[in-house]
Amino acid sequence: MTKRYDAIVLGGGPAGLTAGIYLARARLRTLIIDRGAVGGQMIMSYSVANYPGVLETSGHEIARTMRQQAQQFGCDIISNAEVTSFELGGADKRVEVEDEGVFTAGAVILATGGIPRTLGIPSEQAFKGRGISYCATCDGDFFTGKHIVAIGGGNSALEEAVALTRYAESVTVVHEFDHFQAHPYAVEEAKRNPKIRFLMEQDIKEFVGGESLEKVVVAHKRTGAITQIPASGCFIFIGYVPNTEELRGKVDLNARGEIVTDEDLRTSVPGVFAAGDSRAKRYRQITTAVADGTVAALSATEYLRELASETTARATRGPELSHAATAHEPA
């Protein structure tokens, strides 16, 4: 079964949902496809306090509202979808989804987001799901009354460390540098929390335990001094890897695997746009993803309108050109 849309959005995080809202409001038949739960990394945020116009809430709640808006404006949404193939070249873009069929559209917005970055040490893999997590919202409650380690020094690490103190007896923030990359407000809030302590300039050496995690072993970067931190849980917040591996060879990517766009979020392929954490940019926040989704949708809308105008013009000129060619044919 093949179904035709005006635009297809690959990814249902804040960028993809915002794009869907704007496309549908422009009366364009729009499909959002997400390989996981709609909301993307946003749903992992326990608390969001800097989203303009909204008092402190959860990322899950923002995602729920965005999804409702997109659907109310007419978007079709497929979640937990397995995309088996896609073609982005040519006038008609094509996406095939397992058990759903084939979908075509004149424009595609890539909002594929990212996945949590891992440390890449062998014992990390061994304790995933047995003490190691990448989502405070998902798993924080499992460690009520326990000692927890949070790894990282950006906004996510410190904000989620604070959120984890709602459950944990204590949270030890471990960072590889002697300073944080987080905004001052996040640093100050974490430092004010009596349940949080800090270990700076540390390399993570090993995760140790039996059936579940028992301690995190770190080494000071300058002195080499080893510290064993007792911990039932460890949350890793060291950024994200763009979810673009399957886009290699289809659109231009930079050395980090991020999608390259211009200021209007056009990619190297006509009719294909990118938005959110999967594209090359400096800042990654819910608000920047929403802004990307807006710009990408407006650019895609303009592209489709120009395409429709060109098609109409060609159809109008067609008979005249044919007549002219006939008139000048030699006898």
C-alpha cells in the first residue's frame, strides 16, 4: 500500500512535532514517523523550568501537549515504527515502514535526534540496566534511598543530578574537567543542594558489582589517585550522538555525523530539510529544537508551493510549446 502526503517528518521529538504543527497549520497533508516513543529525548527530562511561557513542568508533559496539537491540526503520527528503507532524491521522496506500507511526499524533514553518548568502557555495557542508566526520569525512582553517581558537567548532568536528589540518599557528580560547561544557574542550584557532592578532574576507570552495580572506580587525571565510589546507580549525561548513520550518502554530513544545512535548514538534497539535535549546530535545547522545527517547516512549505507553481506553469505552457514545435517542423 502506498499513501501520498505533502510532507513527511522523520522524528517525533520537539523539532519534529513542531514541524508537524506548522506544516499541518499550512493545510499540508503531514505524516510524522518516529522509531521510538513520540517526544524524543525531551521525555527523559524530569523537570523543565526554562521553557518560555510555561512554568516548571516535565519534558513528558510538553511532549504530550505537542503531540495533541499536531494531531488536532491534522498530522498523522506513527510511533515505534521500523523504517526499512527510504529514498530522498527526486521530486517524490519515499519512506517504507514495516507493517505500515510505503509513504511518499514532496518534502521531507529530518528530525532524527540523537542517542545518549556512552563512555565506551567494557564494564559500562555489562551494567546497563543493572545500575547504569541514561535517563533520570525513566529510572530515578528505582534508586530511592540509595547512593547514586551522575557523570557529566553540562546542563543535563547538573539539572538531572538535582532531580535525582528527590529519590537518592546522595548524588556524587563526577566530571572530567576542573570546571563545568553548564550555565551558571544550573551550577549554583546543584551546589546549593546538600545531597550533592562533586569529584572533579576524574577519569571513569571501571564499574564494579555482582548482579547489579556496587561502585564506580575513578582516577584523578593529574595525580592518578584512585577513588572507589559506593553506588547502587550511575546516570551518564555526557551528551548525544546524532542519529544519522543511515543518512550517510543520502545527505551531506560533517565529521561528527551531523546533518549540514543552510540558515533555512535546507540540506544538500532539494526538498529535504533538517531540524533538531541531528543537525550541525552549537546549542541543543528544547527551545532550539522548536525553533528548528519552525524554520524547517516554513522552508518546506515555501518549497512545496514553489514546486506546485512550477508544475502549474509547465502544464499551462505545455500545449503552447507543442503547437510552436509543430509549426516550425520542416515540411
